[in-house]
Amino acid sequence: MLDHRYRSQRAPINLSEAIIPGLCAGCGARHIGLCDALSDEDLHFLASVSRPLTVQKGQTFVVEGDAARSFFNINYGVAKLYKDMPDGRRQITGFVSAGDFVGLAADSCYAFSAEAIQEVRMCRFDRTELRNVFGRFPAIEQRLFDFASHELVVAQEQMLLLGRKTAVERLASFLDGWHHRLSHTEDSNSGRALPMTRADLADYLGLTIETVSRALSSLRKLGVISVAADHGVSVLQSTRLAEIAQAAGSSSAKIQPMA
Amino acid sequence: MLDHRYRSQRAPINLSEAIIPGLCAGCGARHIGLCDALSDEDLHFLASVSRPLTVQKGQTFVVEGDAARSFFNINYGVAKLYKDMPDGRRQITGFVSAGDFVGLAADSCYAFSAEAIQEVRMCRFDRTELRNVFGRFPAIEQRLFDFASHELVVAQEQMLLLGRKTAVERLASFLDGWHHRLSHTEDSNSGRALPMTRADLADYLGLTIETVSRALSSLRKLGVISVAADHGVSVLQSTRLAEIAQAAGSSSAKIQPMA
DNA sequence: TGTTTGCATTGATTCAAGTCAACTTCGAAG
DNA sequence: CTTCGAAGTTGACTTGAATCAATGCAAACA
């Protein structure tokens, strides 16, 4: 319900890529919060501080520790953000898709790496121009602020997941969240295969691929989801899934002893 | 080193509490990023949208799910932010102290609860006035944006900790971070007892109190820390502690086989 | 058409952290 | 001074997820 603000904002404008390189055709400027008509001067300015960028599946476009020169706004596709430990352990901190900003969690250097798990198209902004962009388009600053606040809410939710939930609860939480995310995007075909591999899920949920697989089997056996031949996951009972995710119904509704 | 921006900014101004109820005596407006002289009109405005607030140790001042009407800036003391599950499991998402903002991770409702673990003094702002405050003091908006970005970096770091680190690594990471945090605050008496209980540590690190205790014993036996009679923790070898926290030296410098 | 290869699933076993329980210490209350 | 209770430590045992290992399966390829 919250994602709505970030994902399903349809603007009447439809600026071609030829005019504003940084903004994709078809979606215009809606992703970055610009919904009003823009002056020629504004268009020229936007074109000067942003560039379109397409990265292929598997390609890394942000490397943890590199100087944080760019700031991205995703137009199409899904990418994973992650942190690696020297011995190879990896934690995926989030998946980003259309409308999301990438590059907030950065000071002089990026605090994470980013890799496309599908073909990803985005606008790249020069980070040094960010203040200027904000000055000219306060709507973008506000939108970015709201996005950051929302990311913090999501991050706290994820900390609860990683610190306190069981494997099955983690899977249920993720599937529940992804399900909602899809329903707010145009392509609400909830029966689709997930764009990420089991390894990505494991790295996101703080588990191993084997445990992810077993947890999916558990949920399947409970009749809450179904797993297709291509490993795609469909939610059959979304309410039940949400209950498992929040551990509701199991002990929150604990019967009070009479004594 | 990053905390420096948020914690050790000393402004020459020293506005009394009588003039601006929302700003504490002694620190003036530096916490919220106001370092220039303010006009009478500005002072009056600030007084109208903010109020000073003191909460005692153990007192909860933000409840998850409540309407997010206020926004806080901590002046003194330490508070814990946390999320609870219906069956009692708890995850502390962070500890906040002087200079920190509380209330970012909120939409219409707070996404977390907050409880003072020491006496805490803070400024409370009306959230509906936030836009007006930003409009009048762009420095605050910028500071808040920087703070939010930094919180995201910290949150991602914590996700890595909760998802992938061992108990000892988690403790080492926390102690290393707290050690740095202290060194940037005025009272850099690194031999101090931690303000939080073992239970708080456990809820922050996704462990049980017994495991926290055992991990502290491990680090003590390694000679990296010492634990005082009052359970206060002192760092003896900060470099070693940081290495353990990042799992460096164990396998990152793995010797490459000759073959 | 068979082979390879990358994912995914499932089973057997191990292990790090959780659970249960005993004990210590210390400060506050009586 | 004694008692009490909260907080912390340590030990014995259990368990949920990790690890190790085998197998399935379909797309890519020779």
C-alpha cells in the first residue's frame, strides 16, 4: 500500500528519450517525481545532469568502496544490492525495480554493490549535481526524502526478519512482500517466476540455498504456495502466507489461562 | 569518522532553553544543523513548532503502530529503537544518542517503538510542520537527508551482521562501532560500562543473552577486551577487534595455492 | 541425440546457537 | 545484617539450520 506512492504514479506527460536522455520513453519523468509540464530550460538542464544507462543481466554497475559519483533511478528491470565479506559471505540488502533510487546509502564511497538480475534500464545522475537538481526541482528532493524514509522502514523490517525469524517465516515474509510489490506494478501476473535465483533468495534472507529450498517445500506442502516446473512461485493463500510471515495465529492469539 | 558530521559539530551560538523551548541549553541549535545566527522571527517560529521533552530510563516515548505525529532530535542520553513480534520476539534496530533524529522510519504510523535506556532529553517537532521547517531552514532538510543516508548505510551494515556473521563477529562489530561512536563524542572515556543491558545487546545482535555472555567471554579470553566487575566492557586491542568484526585476517588473506 | 552445465531439490550428518538450569554477584529494601 | 530480586555467567543438553553429498531436470551445446 505504501509502494503505491513510489510505483504507480501515472503522469499524463510522455517525454521522448530523444529530448531527455536521462528519462526513458514511455514513462516520461514520473519515476523521479516530475509530473508537471517542464519548460525547455528545465529539459535542457535535466539532459545535462543525467544520462540513460542500460546494463545487462549479471552486470555489476555499482561496486562497494568505489567513489560514489553517480546516483541512479531505475526505469525497468530488477537489480540486487549487496555487501560481501572478504571470505565470500554475502548479504543482499535489497532488490530494486522501476521507480527506485540507487545510491542513497553512500557517503564518499558506495556502501554496497549493485548487479542487474535482469536487463535494467535507468537514469544516471551526477551526484555532484544533486544539490542543483534539488534546487531546481524541489519535488525530486521531497520524493527522494520520502523514498529514503520508506527504505528505512523496510530496512528495519528486514533486520527483524534476519535477527529473529525462522527460515519458513523469512520465506513467507519475502513472498508476501514480493506479492504486494507485484500487485502495485502494472504486470500483476502473480503467477510469475521470481526474477532472482535461489542463491539470491538465500543471500537476501540470511540462509543457504538448501534451507530456502526446504522452506519453499514446507510452504508448498502447507498448500500456501505452489512451485511450477520452471521453479516459479505462485501464492495460493495470501492471508495464510501473511500470517506465517508475522507469526500471527500461532502464539499471539495465545489462550489466556483461567487462573 | 562519519559520525563526526553528526556529532561533533560545535556552533558558536548558545541559545537558551527559555528562548527556544525545543532546543536545549548548552548545545544551542547545533543538533538540528542550525549554526548561523537566527532572527527573532526564526526563533519564534522554531518555538512554535518544537517542544523540549525529557523521558526517564525505561520510559517508552514512541510506540510502533501509533500515528506518527512527532519527530525527535536527541540532545542527551541513549534510547533504543525496536520492533516486537506478537509472540514476544524483539529486534532492536538501533541505539540513538545526542544529535540523532528519531521518527524518520515512519509513514502515517511509526514502524518502530522507542524506549529510553538512560534519561533522555530531546526536542520534539510536529511532523505536520516538517515541510514548513524545511522551507524556512533548508540546512535542516539537508542535514536530515544526510542523516537518513547515513542511517541506510548503517542499516545495510547491520543486515550483513544479522544475516551472515557469527556470534563473536557480531559482538566484535558492535563493540568496534560503539567504541568509535564514543571516541567522537565528548566523553571519550572508552573504559565505560555500556549503557545497555545484555538483553538489549542480544536483541540488537539477534542472539540470546547467554550467547552474548559467551561471546564476551571468548573476546575476553582472546585478550581483545576486558570485562569489569560492574560488567563494563573495555576495548584492549581495537585493531584486533576490528579484524574479528570484519572476519579479516582469517580467510581474506587466504594463501593462494601454487598450482 | 547425447552430453554438459547450471540450478534446484532432497537426504544424512554436523555444528553453532538456543534452551534449560544452576549459580554468582551486587545493590536495594526491610 | 539479612533477604530479595535483577542481571550476568557458566554448564549440560537440544535443535534448527548449515554442511556434505547425491540426484533431478531442463536449457545450451556439440
